Amino acid sequence: MSISISDLVTVRSRHPEAIAEAAARRVRRPLIGDSGRLMIVAADHPARGALAVGGHKLAMANRGDLLERLCVALSRPGVDGVLATADILEDLLLLGALDGKVVMGSMNRGGLAGASFELDDRFTGHRPQDIERLRFDAGKLLLRIDYEDAGSLTTMVTTARAIDDMAERRLPVFVEPFISRRTGGKVVNDLSAEAVTKSIAIASGLAGTSAYTWLKVPVTDDADEMAAVMETSTLPAVLLGGDVGKSPQDQEEAYEKWRKALGLPTVQGLVVGRSLLYPAEGSVETAVDTAVGLL
């Protein structure tokens, strides 16, 4: 039985077993539905301390507001599922919002935004056994590689072993690779065609098998270069959204970039969060429906 957002604290404090019960009775579905495409709403940013959207530093900090936005997004036609950490997914389970949806657990959130150890991105989220136990459908991990930061090697090795563990369970894992560097003390992802190409090549070769590996990739600075970039691998891929900017014009430009890249053979869909949940203009419904229309 589903509850309201205002009931979550009561249920969590008095009946923590309700989470496992909700997971056990959740109605599941195939990863790829009848449309042949995948539209996932992402909300795993808070666990890494990344709460900003556009110019609002704490936009994602209000959990009740975030859950309301997620429930609206998940209710829209064409939305296949959600990517989040355990706390958010368990709230959505209790709210009854995950029946018939793809549920993707976020695995490594240890690379806190702005931390000195940001690129030593340890697995502090879902483990493969958690995803299996809760009957979730896939996992996602972030792989940022800075050639001058030794922490990147630790992240690469643990990423490879996580892919192995997911494959043993026949669970898909979405790897989000970047070539990154520190600029003025801040980690910046390089979205040039060369850097994205290298990141895809590195991620595709990790682990003892790539049978269950998907890629979650950004659109390059020049969207016209994506065709050549995506020829780097035969692994299925989804496009990530990221923080597209502060203005409606920025949002429209992002939509156009996604539209171009979605026509490429290996690109199977979108995984987008902040720009749909907190659109620069208009409602969550309108932003989500526009993104679904691109598919």
C-alpha cells in the first residue's frame, strides 16, 4: 500500500521493514520496453553533495520537493524509470511510484563534489548484491579519469570489479566515463571529441566481460562530432543530461544537441535529471514531455 510524502518519516521510524516488503511486491518490467528506447530520470546527485541547479546552490536539498518532482516525472508517458541512491529509491518504493518502472541504483558516490579526494570515487552506494536483493533492474557508476590524479586508478580498478560482480548476476551496469582535470581547484570534465572518445574506449575495455555494460555518455561540445565519437564502441549507450545552464535558451540548445545524437546507431535513449526536474522555464511535465518527444 502506498503512502504520502508526509507519512515517510513515520513509516521509516516505526516500520523499516516496509521498504523490503515494498521492494518484494514491486511490479517489474524489461529494461527495454515496447518503444525500443530508454528514458530514465536521474536523481543521484544529492549523495555526492551536488545540490546546485543553475544558479541555485541548494536546489535539490528539499527532499519533499524533490520527491514530488520525481513522482510527476515518473507519471509522464514515455518515462521508463529512475536512477537514484538508496534513500531516494526507498522513498519512491514506499510511495508506490516504482511499479512497472526501471529502477537503477547509483553505486559510487564517494567522490564528493569539491573534495580533495573527489576523483578517488569509492563505492559508497548500492552494491551489486543490494541491487539483486531489492529486485532492482540495473546499476550505474561514475568513472572520472584525471591523468594527474592517482585516485583515478583506484576508481578504475573498483569500477572493473563492480562490472564483473554485476555481470555475474546478469545485471546491466551503466558506466559514465569522463576525462577530467582540475582547473582552479575544481574538477572539470573535458567534453572535447578527443576526450570523450578516449573515455569511451577506456570504459568499454574494463572488467572480464562487457556483456552487461552500457555507456552513459555526454554530448560533445560540438554535437556534430558525436557520430565519429560513438563509433568508438559497439556497447549500447544512453546520453546524459547534466546541468544544461540557467536560461530557457540553454535548455533549448541542450534539446537540440540531444536530438542530433539520439539518431546515432548505438544511442538507445536518455538519462537526464536536473534539467528536467528543475527546468529553466516551465513545468516538470513540459520539460519531461519535450525530452520524451526527442526519442
